[in-house]
Amino acid sequence: MRIATATIKGISPYSQGRAHCVPRGDKETADDHEKRTWRERLHVNQDGFIFIPPQAFKNCISEIAKFLSVQIPGKGKATYTKHFESGVMVVEPLVLPAKKDEAVEERIFVPADGRRGGGKRVWKHFPVVHKWGGEVQFVVTDDAITPDVFQRHLEQAGNSIGIGRFRPRNNGYYGRFVVEKISWA
């Protein structure tokens, strides 16, 4: 087992869309409820800091492995996909230096059912963080994933897959990042 500590830096804004269950107040309209509760879409720790869930990075690197389908040298047509899916974990969130009340509001007109191309549209409010980054620890348990292979995949994941709401994987451009360095332990 090896731990890859990646220092990343966001190159586009980051936005979250966590589901929440804050009830509407008496006589509160749907739009007023959106305006009041949009910050509840953030993942926030007990100290009030915004964090990026570990699974966001795990899914990001697993999705790029599947997308790239890089063949393992000397293994025929076998690719790294299953090795990244089962042999890489992220167990700690990336805590951002921004607090919940520092997020910026973005109001957009989206399909009411959440599906692209949906007929009925409504206004929704989402939190956005413009400057973000930090260290993410990846636990690599599969020896087939070399440091070079891991770095190439993570760099491509930051550019082509991204994390959060409206990321490139979902036809957006938020959540993109660059890998500044990786240290192994």
C-alpha cells in the first residue's frame, strides 16, 4: 500500500449541489426557499469550512481510467480501469479555506426534473467557490498502478472529468484542476 499526496489547484470555479431537506416555511414560495437555503447545498464540516467529499476524487480518477482505457504493457488488451476502480481510495475530504458564508451564489435556469432537455424549467441557486485547492491523499493498494501511470491519469482527470456540479464529465466546465505535485509514501 502506498499513499500519493497530490497538491492540486482549481483552474475553474467549483460548485456543489448536495441534496438537502430544509423544509419550506409557511407561505414561503419555492423561489424564496431557494434564496434562503442555497448554502445548504454545500458540504460543511463542524467548524463551518467547506469540504470536498473524498468520493468526488475517487470517482474522478476511476472515471478517467474508464474513459482513457490505457492498456497495461505486457497484459494484452487488459486496461487499468479495474485497477483504479478497486485499487485506489480517498478516505479524507479536502477541506477548503473558505467558510460556508464565503460562497458566492449562482442563480441558473435548470430543468425541474434535473434531467438535461427536460421540458419544465425553474430557477435554482447554487454555491460557487472561485479559488480552491489543497492536498488530497490517495491510498493506492494495487501494484499495477505505478507512480507515472497514476500521475498521468490524475492530470487527465483534472482536465477532462473534474469534480462537483457542472464539471466537464457532465458537459460543464467547473471543477477542473491541475496537479502541482505528487509525493509518495
